[in-house]
Amino acid sequence: MIWVRLLVLCMTLSYCVVSSKHAIAGDGHLFSQESTAQQTTDLSVLPPWQRVLHFKTISEDKENVSILMWRKLIDSLRDEEKSEQLFKVNLWLNSFPYKQDNHIYGKSDHWSSPTEFLIHGGDCEDFAITKYITLRELGFTAEELKIAIVYDVFSGTDHAFLLVNQDGKEYVLDNRDHIISSDHYKDRYKPYYVFNESLLTTFEKPVIASTIRDAENNAVLPGNR
């Protein structure tokens, strides 16, 4: 989650300021009341995201049971209703173990490809990334999907999940919960930024995150899962 605090610096390289109404257009209802945001199509400011988008170029262990089961899951869901696909993908992937990056990779932050996640488990953004790519494999468009990096008001931690807009309805695929209705999360999460393959939208830093944390302490609070 180190990218939460680095993104503000990176965004100064290439961004445009838009009105809050325009900035949240298409971002769904969960963040519809949030303040003015910045948008950019320059995804080079998120190199970890660029890396995982090319996960198919990473060597895959075809004999790994989890990867084989993942492929079977995708095949089994192809003819299901979209809402059923969302629920079942969220439920299945939430069964994987939550593990912090330093325990797996020996560093504070690493965004896992689906292959890495399915073999090792991962933290919150790794769940979101694998759900994103799973839904893309099922035919969801990039425009329907956004990974959200947020502040969790309830736990006082930074967090990530997948935000899905489908047929005018909004869904949240969160490794902390099996409920996928965005209404369930309205009072809980405040956004830092959301992104997909074509657009990055950055919101003003949540006031509550600024007031609770020591201004000199940039460390992510424990319990980020």
C-alpha cells in the first residue's frame, strides 16, 4: 500500500483537474459524494499495475492445483448471469489466505499477478487484482471494472477492493466480506484513487485519514486486510 502516499507525487507528472461531478461520472454510487478529483490516462505512474496487466508473460505453473482450479472456475461461470459471476468469483477468491507482502516477498509492497496470488496468497490489492483479471477473462469490459484504493473508516487502515458497475448497478468485491452490494459499504470506505486499464482517478485525501494519523508518520497502519 506504499503507492497510496507515492501517487500524489507521481500525479504531478501528468494530470488534469476536473470538476467533482465529472470526475465521478461512471465511478458508480459509492464515491458519488466525494470531492474534486484528478484524472489521468498515463498509467506509467502505477508501474506495479502495468506489470500485473501483463501477467500472461510471466511463467505459469500449469501443474499448480490452484491455477488449474481457477481456470476451471472461469470455464464453469461463462454461462452464468453477471451477478452470479460476481458473487461466485468473490466468494471463491476470498477463500485464499491473506498474507502480507513482507512474509511472501521480503519487501513492504508487491502487487501480485494472478499466478503469484493463486500460488502464494496475498494482501488486499492482490485479491482485487486477481478478481479484476478473472472478470476480464469472463468478458467484463475494463470500463465496468475499477480497483479502488481506500481508507477504511471502521478499522483505521488503508485497503483495496474491486468496484464493478454492471447494468446500472454497482457491486463491491471485497476480501473482507462476501456481500457484494455497494450499499453495504457506503459508510465504511473513503477513496484515495480508483483505476482500470485506461484511467486513473485520484480523490482528495480523506480528512479522517489526515486527522487520525500523525502528520509525520507515513506508515500504513497495521491490519491492512
